[in-house]
Amino acid sequence: MDSRITEHAKILVDYSCEIQEGDHVVVVVEDYGQELAKEIVKLVAQRGGTTVVIQRPPEMERALLDAAPDEYVDRFPDHLFAMIEKTDAYIKIQSTGNTRALGNASSEKLVKYQLMQKPLKEEILKRKWCGTLFPTNALAQEAGMSLSEYEDFVYRATLRDWEKEAQIMYKVKEIIDKGKDVVIEGEDTELTMSIEGRVAVASVGKHNMPSGEVYTAPVDDSTNGHIYFDIPLVYLGSLIEDVRLMLKDGVIVESSASKNEELLKTLIETDGGSRRLGELGIGTNRGIDRFTQNILFDEKIGDTIHLALGNAYKECNGVNESAIHIDIVKSMKNGKILVDGDILQKNGKWCWEL
């Protein structure tokens, strides 16, 4: 077995989730990833914890969506919720054999299914939790790489000195926490927002692995202007390209995409909070140097920003509520991020690198 899998498991167990004696751990894998799950089980057992491993391939969710009548697609799984309530740590491993398993499912059913899962997601967020990825042929193909090349890419982004990475993120957090106003300038982009009273979070690898971002929540009625996202969005197997948004007083008033525009507009209309932004994130992981059609990696790409439609994180003092939280990424290699009129980043370089 690749020794990097064991290193990956140690980061998840000891650094990300800090598993202690007596912890009950749930590990969810998709199609593959059993090698990583096995290493997690071994390490948790050595530390005095217990583990339940659940295999949940996307094709199973597709079967549910295709088979369930409209009136049943959002039936709540009380038994799964009861298990999460008894769980101390939750680790989700992306490891699909088909990245487009949900690609042509009914948009209306997908939205209802997402709304149903909101209480589950909220309960997981109360626990120690981490989302990660195990390289598969399907994910490598989506990224345009061979499997071995993709494995190198994944582990280059994951097996990092997270204490050192954290130092960079905390410098960015300090600047944002002191600021009140943010301006984002770039290709077909001029966007302003307030972050006054909000808190920035340095994502140092406790909840995503790989990680590497600093995020906060815009003041709900403050965002004005327009933005073009040059990096495509992949949502539940569907590729949405060339997203453009126009916002007025925090509300999305116009939206377009060159591909799957109807899905984009459906997502924006999910509920009352989905027309607003829940997050401004800044990517810091320079081990991730390319778009791979996977948001776990794409939102962390060094020298990018991302905005999320929908739900805001409470730890940022965000108040917007929605059943969705969908990140859309923009490269800042030819752009600027300003905080209170001062440059935080210009053309991909931090202010202390200029």
C-alpha cells in the first residue's frame, strides 16, 4: 500500500479530528477509499475509539432520486440522524467511481433532497468533522490527469506542514478581522461588500483536508456590483461554466452561465437565503495549482477567491440561512483584493510579498 495513505490517515485522526479515547467515529466512503478507511479504523482503535464505516456511492443516491416519488424524496432519515447524534467525529471521504452520477437527475428533486438534509448537516457541524478525498480514476479523469499524476497532486496538497500553512492563514485573518470593507477587482469584476462585525476563520485543516483558505461572511445587505467566475462550478455532477452574478444591496438580481444556466437559476431560487452570499473565501494552498473540477480542492487554490451562495457560517457571525452553500471560484492572478482601501493581494501576491 502507498505509505502516503497512512500519512493521510494520521493527519485526519490526530490533527484534523484529534481523536481521543472513547470517541465514536463515523467514516463515510463512496465507491472506493477502503484503504484510507482501514487505516483510520486502525488508528482510532489504537487510540481507544470506535468506528462505524458507511459506504455511500453516489449511484445509490441517484437510484433514490430516480425511484422516489416527489412526495417521498424529502423523507427524513431518522435512523441516520440518531446515529449522528451519538457520534463524536465524522469523516467523509470523496472516492467516487463516477463524478457525474447525479448529473442528469431532476433539479427539483435535487433541491428537495438538499433541503431535507439540512438538519443532518447542521448536526454534523456540531461534531468534530472533516471532509477529505481518496484518489480514484474517475476523479483523475475529471481533473485531466493520469491516476498516478493525480495521486501526486492530491498528496502534494494534503501532506503539508500544516503548522507552517496556518501561519500564512492567520496573517490574512488578522488583516480581515481589522477591516470593514472589501473590494474585489478583476476581469469583468467590480464588487464591494462590508465585513464589519464579522469574524474571519483560518481553515487550517481541522474540517477539510486538504485545506488552505480564510473565509468570512459578508454583511447581508452590503454586497454591490458584478463578478465573473472564470473557474467552472461542478455541482452534484453538473458543470456550470462562466457564471456571472450581479448583486444589489446583497441580493442577486441577475445571473447567467454559458452552460447549465437553468440549474444555476434553480439553485439561486432554492429558498429565501439562496439569493444572498453566505461566504467570502480566499484560497491560500499553493500546493493546489490547477482547477480539477472538485470544490474541496478548487476553493483552496492559492491566489483565488470564492463566494458561496446561501448559508453563512455562524462562527463568522454570519446570519444568512439557506439549505444550500455553494462555492464559486475566481482566479485573482490578474486582480486585486482590497481591505479598507489597502491591498491585501495583487495579481496573486500577498501584500507582504509585493
